[in-house]
Amino acid sequence: MGVEEGMSVAGRGSVRRMFDQIPDPYRGWIGARRSRRWLRAVRFAWKNNAALPANAPSVSFYPMRLEPTAALAHVLPRLGVRVVPFPGRADLTVAWHTGTWIDPRDVRRLPEDALNRRCLDISKGTVDELWSQAAGYSITVDPRTWRGRMVVKPQVNAVRGGRVVKGPIAASRTRPDVVYERLIDSRDGARIHSTRAMVAGGEIILAYDRWRPFPHWFVGPEETRPAPAGEVYSAGEIVTLLRFAELIGLEFGEIDVIRDNESGLIYGVDANRTPVRPRSLPTQYDDAVFGLLSDAFGRILANARSLSR
């Protein structure tokens, strides 16, 4: 299928890195992920709620529970917000699912005003289709005719299956469960640079600068630093990012962005409705990052409470 570049760090590091290379759903089955997630979420809710009064502001999450790794798990304690099991009475319900698609049966159970209720499909193909509507250009290529390097990614999120191949590819060898994209040169010296835009309440409230050592395009050691959105994106780019967020129904979450060194254009390549605290974010930035997130989510919650009265 082509010459692959920078695919994996398996065999070079820890058992954890090797485990991360196993595709879903097998990785989840091996690690008993569902049971572990449920237990972590229950423990977090109990600890978070322990010192809060019964009449404290409240939030529920469905169809999955909020885990302690989530960015909101760092926000709710700052705001003094209780976690209420769905479908218990709550001031705000968040459509919360770490998968690519939310099942229509689960959507029907969500309140009409649930946060992110319209963000139902964050597959790679949908992300690029809506990005092209928002920005007027696309990252997708035709693998049968594209000459040179291109990225092949699974449609499904979080399976760590991205790879770089050389095109063109025979039509008989193309697959419907993956997307084919231009390889964007976003290198910053010896590192690959990307950014992440944090969306909340119709604003880009902050950005992350992210770097990996070349040629680790998809996995590998990462460095993350927060930055004001206006220092990372132009005013016009912020408008485009928010237009994309509106199209995909992302009211609270993140957009992964890469910038082409040659053209200067940005590309939104991933949408995430269940953001977590970046592993590579130094703890010295926690107050700055989660202070901003708390302010933004607090406004969302206050608005939901005022509408419910």
C-alpha cells in the first residue's frame, strides 16, 4: 500500500506505548475499559459531591459518565457543582460520549437543551466535509490519483491508526472505513507543530500549542503549552473555527488544528466533545487553563439555570 513513515513507537518504549498500538475495540476489551471507566467515574462523583450542599448547582452526563481525566473534572470542583446521575434532575445535562457517534436511541433520551446534543458525528470524514463548508477548502485527496505522500486515517476516533503512505493507490485497494488526506507540512524546526482550539459558549477561549519530535506525525512524546487564542489564530481564522463548531454542533469541546507551512492555511482535522486534561501540560499552567474553562463553563451553567426557572 506504500511506504509508511513515522507510524509507531511500539518496541521503543514502555509496555503502555505498545498497548496503545492495539486498535479498538480490542484494546478496550483487553483492558476491561468499560468497567474501569464506570468505577473511576463513580468514585470521582462521590469525591466531588462529598462536601457540597444538596442545593448546589448540578450537572449530569449521558450516555457516559464523567471521568476524572476529563477537563470538566478539573472545572466542577472549582465551581462547586454537583454531578448528578442521569436521568436525575440537574440544572444542565451534557451529551457525553467518547466514541465517534452517539446512538440515536441515546440522543432521544437527552433533553432538547442538552449541551452538545447536536454533536453526534465526529468521524474524520464528517469533520473534513464540514470544515470544507466552513473554510471553503478541504484536506481530502483522491487516493487513486494523488501523487506523493498522503495520510490514511480511520474514520473512527482514538484508534491510533494514522499512517503516511505514497500515492496513488489502486482503486481495488482503497477502503471506505478510512479517510485519505494531504500530508500537511507543519514542522517547526525538528518538531511537528499543531494546535488545539478550546470552544465554549460560542467562543474560542484558549488554545494549546503542541509539538512532537519529527517524524512522529501521530503518536509519540508530546509537549503542550496554553496560549491566548488571538496569538495563535487570526480574527478570520477564529470566525472559521467557530463556524465549523456551529456546523458540527460543538458547544463545548476542542478542535485539533494544523497549519500548512507553505500556504499558511489552517485545517481543522479533529473535533472532540469530551476534552481531557492534556497529559503533557505542565501542572504550573493548571490554574490559568482551568480558570478560563471554569469561567466559560460557569457562564453556560448560569444561563441553563436561568432558563430552567
